[in-house]
Amino acid sequence: MEKNYATKDKNKIIIIEKDSIAEELGLEVGDRLTKINGKPINDIIDYFYQLADEYVEVEVEKVNGEVWLLEIDKDYYEELGVEFENPIMDKANSCSNNCVFCFIDQMPKGMRETLYFKDDDSRLSFLQGNFVTLTNLKQQDLERIVEYRISPLNVSIHATDPDVRRLMLNNKFAGDVLERLSYLIENDIEVNGQIVLCPGYNDKEVFDKTLRDLYALSSNLKSVAIVPVGITKYREGLKPLTVFDQTSAREAIDQVNELQQEFLKESGSRFAFLSDEFYMIADTPLPEYDDYEGFIQLENGVGLMRKFEFELEQALAKELSVSNIPSTTIFTGSSAYEFMKEMVGKINKKYPSLDVEVIKVMNDFFGHTITVAGLLTAGDIINKSKDHVLKEHVLIPEVMLRTGEPIFLDDVTLTEFEKSMGKPVYVTKVEGQDFLDQILGRKLCQNQ
């Protein structure tokens, strides 16, 4: 559940950056920004839009109740240098859909409240890369996106067939996605699309139609990422869904490959990209590095492995100063297990004294149909560790932790996890150079 920010605390400043305009003007933590250029600031988009000028008048309510009107000369895009208690300065819009594939509906009870909040907010799409369905927006909201240039926008599309999309989102207002996308694109709003592919719903012929419909909008619809549906063991009372197996994943890959070649020949871009998980399920080689055309959908797991491998090979080509390489235990999910062993093998070829064990952790918490490392809990890793003699160091990828916080999905902190391991625990970015540095003991970023 989203935190309820009281009106009296709305737009409260919690950080003043050093040497910023805000510090120079004497703003303090606890002050509230109320207006810019005489306009009330209702959310972060108002803030950025009104601030984009070389001269602005900013109204601030001080902690002691005084109201200051500040006249500021600055560079056009220069910000004040503050951070607000609520990042979007407003209540986030909740989702009006009941999607057949919604992961939140498939979570067990008793987890932290914030994990159960379903956002469908265009502001979070712009600021944080979240995907929105556009179903909760009125025409004036779409016009505001255009006026304020909220671009790029990430949109969950899933299907362009109105009946299929209404069925998948369980929302009678979900069928007009093409019209809404067309309005945004015609007004120069850049869009990145996402499709959660669900066998029996939006695959095969429906999938083909969706990609062709979206490709027809590709002047500003830059790319579409396709991810496989994820199903947990907590689907009691929900509509039945089927996960991809090796055969159906290969069929999806073949279908996308054929369309990619058609799109590439016509426009110079493949346009639609499958997430790495499809290739892991299919046990099929990943596309080549250049085939990802700049990796613009990494957040959806599109090309993450190929990019990681390329970065690792670039890092291995360097002559590094290395001594006393520690032995290391790496924990990962089942989908990345073979890939990680291959990457460790590449390092081992150059550094023969390497002593690394990669351990595959099955997801008992959500069910074995969930295979990605980012959805593993500390509890499952701890239980798996009891079957192994751990090396000197333990290494985990940062995707296992909450963004910006050292905490796992099951609320176990990194410090608590390290205590359970009985070994120093290090966190690696999903980047080849950082991974190599950690493995070689050159950059041990331990939680303290």
C-alpha cells in the first residue's frame, strides 16, 4: 500500500544538495515548495514543467510558517537541487485493471504492504520506467502528457485486438489502446511497448496481429519487449494460465525472428525483442550483440545476458593487477544457472587458480515455475546453502535486493542474510566488469 502523505507534508523537502540553488537561497529540510510562477505544484510533472525556464518565481513555506517568494535566475534546465519526501509529490494512481497475469495477485499473504500496491501512473512511467496500461487516463490526462512532454512513456499493451485486451485486463475500457497510442504518437510522444505473452490468450495469430499493428505506429513507438507470463503457486481462485515450455518458447522465438527480418528489411530495425527468459526456456542461443540495437529494453530483461557477456569479455581482454583471488560461492536462479557457469568458465580460462562454485536455487517460495534470480527470497537461498560448504566469499546479484535498499523480497536484510551465511556477502551489479572485479577480489563491496 502506498504511503499516505498528509496535506501538511505535501511537497516537503528532505534533501538539500550541496552547492545547489536551494542551498544558496537558504532553503532547509522540512520546507515545503508550494508554487512556481504562481501555479500550484500538484505533482512532480508540474514541478519540472514550471521550473523549465531561465527565470522563475518559487513560493516556499518555511518550517516556521513563513512564506518566501524567491526570484531565481538560472539555466533553462537547471533544477533547484532538492529532493522531496514523496518522489512524485502526489498519490500514485492505482491500477484499474484485474489482469489475468498480474503477479501481485499471485503473491502470498503477509509480505510487506508496499508489494501489494498496483500502480498505473504515467508519471512513474516517465520518472522510473514503470509500465502503464493507459486505461486509467481520461482525455485531459492524455492532453496533459502531450502538453508537458512526458516522454518517453512505457506502455503495457499485451494485445491490440480490443476483445482480447479487454479479456486479459478484465477491464471494459481497455479495448481502445491503439487509439490512445496513436494520439500520443501523433503528438510526438515517444513510447516503448511491453507485451506479457500468455499462451492461449495473446499468442500465435493474436500476437502476429499485435506486432504488426504496433509496427505500423513505429514512427514514435520505438520498440516492443515481449516477456513470458510468470505463474506462482498462489493462483487459487484465479483464471488458469499456462507457462511456456521448450516447444512453445521455440515457436514464439521463430515467430518473432520471422517478423524481425521483415521489419528490419523494411525499416532498418527489428522493432520487437524477446526477453532472455524465452531463450533460456527454449534452450536456444541468444541473439547476437548487435541484434539488440542498443539494448533499449534492458529493464524487461531484453539482452541483459548478451550485454553482460560482452562486457565480461571486454573486461577479460584487459591486463589486470590480481593477487590472492578469493574462493567464491555464487547464488543464482535456475534460468541463469547454465549461463553463469559459462561466464565463470570464461574467467577460469584466463585465471586458472579460480575457485568458484555457482549454486542453482529453486524458488520454493513462489514455486518452481518462477526461475529468475530477481524473485528469489533470502529464505530459499539460506535453505539451499545448508547443502553446500560455502567458499570464502558469497556473491549475489543486486537484482535480488529491493531497488536502492539492502533487503530481500521476504524482508530479510542483507546484514541478516550475511549472518545466516556465516561468510562475507558481496553484491555485484549485472555488469561484466563489476562481476569480474568482484570475482577476482579487486572490488569487494561488502554490506557493513
